[in-house]
Amino acid sequence: MLRFGSAHPLSFIAEGSGYWRYLPVPAGGVIFLTGYDYRPAWGRPGALADRLIFRPLIGWATGWSFDRLCLWLERGITPERSRLHAVAEVITRLTAIVLAAFVHPLLAVPVLAAGALIPPLPITPAARRSHRRPGRQRRPGRTRPPRRALSSAPYTAASPDAAQRTKETAS
């Protein structure tokens, strides 16, 4: 388990811990698991900002980065390439919204909705493909596994040695 924290006044995390792990799937492939929990800094305002902004953002970023790894194992799309796919897709969606607004401002509304609701392409990383399972609330002085766990759906490894390396990593 990795422990982290900062005493710096600008840090929104006072202290915390987390882990990540690869588990082989008997039928082939891998499941990525991670969990983390932390104590926010800044008192009540920090706890509110954590609940509304930071924790959801960290969960989204973790799911997105794990999906990049899954795309690498499943399809051989490197993390660098999948990041380029994500940037290209965001630029395409924003361009469509701007063009629709230029044609007619009311046309931008359904295009904006479509841009937000249509799922990303299969070659683009997506945090929504990660499954999140929140646990119980933390009690002071009690050690337990971290609150959040993310796991992706099983993916097929790109090559037999990738699966073997994954098994060795999980052990």
C-alpha cells in the first residue's frame, strides 16, 4: 500500500493511502483494480470541495488512465496514441458545437447534448468503462481497505507474454 500526503498549505490532501493491482482473468485477459482513501485538508471547506470536486475528479482520472492501459493490452493502442485519440475526439466535438452555434445558436443545444451523451469511440479512453464500487465510511483509528475501488471489464492481453508478465505482476 502506498501512503501519501503533504503538509503544504495549498495541498488539498492532508494524508492518504492507495493501491493498484493487475489480476489475470482465467479465460485470458486482465482486470485492473485500484483503491484509495485520503483525508482532505482545509477543514470543512476542504471536505465540501473534496466531496463535490476533488474526489469525483480523481475517480474520473483514475478510471480514464486505467482504460488507457486496457486499450494498450486489448488493442495494442499505446497510452500516447490513445491520448491523441482523446484530444482529437474532444476537438471534433467542440468544433461541431461551435459550427452549430455559428449556423444558429439554438442548433448548438442539441449538438452540445449529443456531444455530451454519445459515448467515445472504442479506441478512445473513457472513464465510464471503469466500474466504481464505493465502500463504507472511514472510522478514525480503524484500518481498512481504501474507500474507492475501480476495476475495468476484463480485457484480452495483446500477446501471450503480456499475459504472463501480468500474472507475474499480480503475484
